[in-house]
Amino acid sequence: MRKALVVASLLLLVAFALQFVFAAVGAFTKPADESAYTLHSITGMAVIPVLTLLTILLAALARAPGRVVGMAVLPLGLVVLQALLAMFANAFTDAAGASTPIGLTVAGLHAVNGIVAVHVVVGLHRAARQLADPAPAAAARVVVREGEPA
């Protein structure tokens, strides 16, 4: 189960990284319309939540420490926050449908939250790798004194 947790957390990290690519595709598509963000929306509303739930399940089945399980759960909350931020950013438009300063600020928070989510998933993946193979981490901490054989 611990190796599966490593794989799931890596897939989750890849999905989050792709989110930035898909957001850029949407932002740079000309002429821009809602369909430009289709990959970004599908990944954020379906792929990432499913991978997050899988990661939470694997963390629990692997009997990971509470901190690791918490790190596995946190992206789910951040995904919910992402959806809310996107909804609020879109809600703050003027009568003509143009962006307002408030809407752009909320959209900026959407991007910042994405960065936070990636940071959390990087930490989760590191923790999962350490949990799956703790021996190399322990070996790396061995201090050899000068003059003693290694």
C-alpha cells in the first residue's frame, strides 16, 4: 500500500502541474472563450478530486501517520476552495460581463491557491516516499567520524 501511495501522490502532483499548463492554454487561446479552459476544468473538477480521494484512501490503508493522512486530505479542501474562488471571480463582473478589480483579485487568489496546493502535494509525495522506503533516509543520516572506516 505504501508504494501505491507514492504512485498516487506522484500522479496527483502531475495532475496539479498539468493544471498550470491547461490554465495557460486557456489564457493564451485566441479568440478566448469558455471552451479554452475545458481541459483545466475537467482536470480540476474530476481528475484531481478522484486522485485526491484515492490518495486519502491509500494513506489510510497504508496506516500512514496522521500528519501524512492530513496532507493527503488537505488538497481536497484546496480543490473546493479553488472552485469557490473561480465562481466568485466570475461573479464579480460588470453589467457588460467584463472583469472588475475585485474579480481579478479573486482570480489572483485562485492562482495563489493553486501554488499552495502544489506545495502541499510535493510535501505529501516526499512524505509518502519516506514512508515507503525509510531505510535510505536513515542511512543518509549516518555520521562517519574522521579517521573511522565507513
